[in-house]
Amino acid sequence: MCPSRRTLLRVELRQSAMVNCAVYDCSNRTRNSPNDENFKRVGFYIVPKVISGQCAKTTELSSKRRALWLSRIRREDLNESATHYRVCGAHFITGRPAYSMDEANLDCAPSLNLGYKSTTHAKRSASNSLPLKRRRCCHHEEFSPLVAPRGRL
């Protein structure tokens, strides 16, 4: 049986479609050839799907894993029900995600270079963002009493 032209076209589109990493500010994408600028050999991994039709534990673990991936990607424009998002290997410690049922593994979800700064660090106060010389000046002015010199009123 000969495949239809429509089927062949769909296969060609899948093979030639450009894949971009879903992580914010990640520039990794598939390239057509090694001669392209910034060519890197990184794998792209689909955000895990929720596995249904098996035992309840499998469904629970797969839904937790998908939620963890989406929370670590942390992009508001992602549709949580979509199935086409991919994450490149640069966001995993070993370069690829762990086995789907191994939730104790560090690579159960992307964890490196996630495109946002860590929220665990305390934010710098406004005075710390000033140059040191100006901080000293402002610090001194804050605590000095506001008294006019004598005879100048």
C-alpha cells in the first residue's frame, strides 16, 4: 500500500520543523546542519504526559512529574494541556531527564539554567544598589539632625 501524499507531507514537516526549548531565555533549538551558527548537539525532551489507563500510582506520579516540569519552566504563556513543549538537555544535570518513575532522581525535572533568578536569595535593598561613596553620604545624612546653623534663619 502506497502512503498518500498528505501522509508524506506530514512526515516531512515533522522532520524539518524547528524545535525550540520551552524554557524562558533559552536559545537552544534544532539546527538543520552542523554548519549553522551556534550549532550544539543537545537533545530535546517532551514535557511528560499524564499516564492514564494504568495503576493509580502511575497516574499520580506522572501527573506530579508533569506539574513539576511546568512549575519549573514557569512561563505564564504555556498551555498546561498542550503536548508539544520540549526542554533541551542543557537544563538537566546529566543532560537528559531521569526515568519517569524515579522521582528521587535530581533529573526528574529540569533544574539548571531555568531562565529566572533564584527566589531564595534576599533581595538587595535600595541603598545597597547605590555606589559605596554615595551610600556613605546618604547614610550620614539620614542620621544627622536637621539643625540650621546659628544666625542663619
